Amino acid sequence: QDTMGEDYGRKFMVAVDGSQNGEDAFQEAVALMNKKEDQLTVVTAFEYMHYPVVYGPVPVTVVHNANEAGLKAGKRILRAYAKKIHAAGVINYKLAVLCGTHAGGLICKRAKEVGIDYLLLGRRGMNKFSRFFMGSTSKYCVENAECNVLIVKKLVRTEEHAVLSDVKKAEEEERQRRIEEAQGTSGEHKKEQAKREAELIGVVREEEKERKRREEAEGTSNEKDIEQERREAELKKVQNDEEAERKRRMEEIDDKMPISILENYLK
């Protein structure tokens, strides 16, 4: 697939195979290039399996099916990278499945044909099946490619450092915000606590006043009871005195009354 215009800047090529190291090489190329002016070629190399080099009684259909499967796998890989290229905002790009007898030779040949300035590969990007047939593709390209070759061991980009710095800065700001918030909350908590303590003291004072009032009320009630008892006692004493006086007078009258009148009174 070719989406390039006639005018472009530098030419980058990335060899991918579906591995993480291949992905890192792709991401490094995207980070290094000018997405609007430079050209990006993404290739995946597939070595055909030839019957003469296969040891043992392997049917031709097995070899054919293995080759077809490898070609389909390469196309699937490139379809996935086409989406990634669009997402990255790269305008000029090419995609190609390279088929032949030696992956390293295929990559170097395509780089020369296209006039690549920078070739990027993963250090140990091939899967186990591919390594069995390919050998050290990255080493071959370093030794034989006519362009600059960049072997990406681990994805480390200036963009990522900037993003990481921004993340750390944001985390630090968030940490400071939480500290300030916690301090503010602590101050408000202390104020609230002081307010509650003051209210509690006020409640205790009111309860103490109420207690004293009740004691005074109870004391007044006791005094009233005592006064009532005193009056009742005085009244009873008066009544007793009056009764005693009445009896005394009756006795005095009886003593002075003549016998004849007393007899009539008694009848």
C-alpha cells in the first residue's frame, strides 16, 4: 500500500513481525520522524519454506500450507500497523510483505530500492518460528544495509520522558493539593471541635444551674412542709389546750353544782 505524495523529507523504514521489540522500533520511528513531511515504510519479512531444504518425508501440501499461513500472518500484521499509522498521524507511508529466502537480504534490498535513510529494527524481535529460519536478521542488516540502521533495544523517547515528567509534576501538584486540603480540613476540624467543646461547656453550665434551681426548689418545699407541720402542731396544741380547758371547766361546774341539781341533770 502506498499513500505517499511526490514531495517528502527523510525516509524511514521499520521491519516488524508482531513482537514487542518490533512495536518498539515502530514507535521509535514515529517519534523521530516528521509525520507530515517524512516517509515511513513498514515491512514484514517472510521466508518461504522450500521442500528441498526440509528434512524428512514432508508432503508438498504441508510446505505449501505453511507458506500460505506465513503470508496471511504477514498481511494481518500490516493491517494492524496501518491502523496505528493513521492513529499516529503519519501522512506518507508504505506497507509491504517481503517474501523470499532470507529475511535480512529482503529488508536490505527493499531499503536500497526505496532509498531509505534510516532503517529501524528490534534487537531480538523475531518469534521462535521465524528465528529458526531467519537467524540474526538485525545483525545481518547492521552489517549489510547501505543506510543508517537503528537497533531499538528498549523504547525510550524524548516524548516519553516529557510525558513522564508531566506525570510526575501532576502527581506532585496533586500531593501538595492533598496536603493543603488536609491542613485546611485539620484547621476546620479544630474549629469545629472547639465549637463543640464550647457548646458542651454551655450545656454543662445550664445543667448545673438547673440542678441548683431544683435543689433550691426542693429546699423551699421542705421549709413549707416544716412550717405546715409546725402549724398543725400548734393547732393541735391549741385544740388540746381548749379541750383541757373545757374539761377543767366542766369539772369546776360539777364541783359547784348542788347535789339536787346534779341528780336531776344526771336523770
